[in-house]
Amino acid sequence: MLNISGIHEGFVLDHIQAGMSMKIYHDLHLDRFDCTVAVIMNARSNKMGSKDIIKVECPIDALDLDILGYIDHNITVNIIKE
């Protein structure tokens, strides 16, 4: 079983169409930020069959998430603050 630790402040992008996570990673320019990123590809999903998930540990205001609506309007953004 794969274990990815929780994040204290950041966000989780869920319900990403399988295979699209790296496009989103690049479109959000996550490689330019000093933050921890976990990309989970082809995770099992009852609704979607398989999906991708991106977990990012950095303040959400550091990124422009508007682009997600153009990529896939079904992506959900879960904000984490502890």
C-alpha cells in the first residue's frame, strides 16, 4: 500500500481525468514554486474508473487556479488549512 503523508497547508486537486495530471502540473507551473507536490496517477475510482490526484503543500493564493476550469470543469479543489 502506498502511503503519502497529509499536508498542513495547501490543496488537493481531485477528480482529474486519468493521464491529465502532468499537463495540469505544467500549466500551473508547479515546478517554479518551492513547495511539496505529490502526483498520483491512475488511482482507482468508483465513479471514474481511474483518476489522477495532485496534492500541493503551499499557500493556495500563490497559484492561479482559474485555468482548471478550462482544462476540466469536473476537477475539485479541496483547500487544507491546519
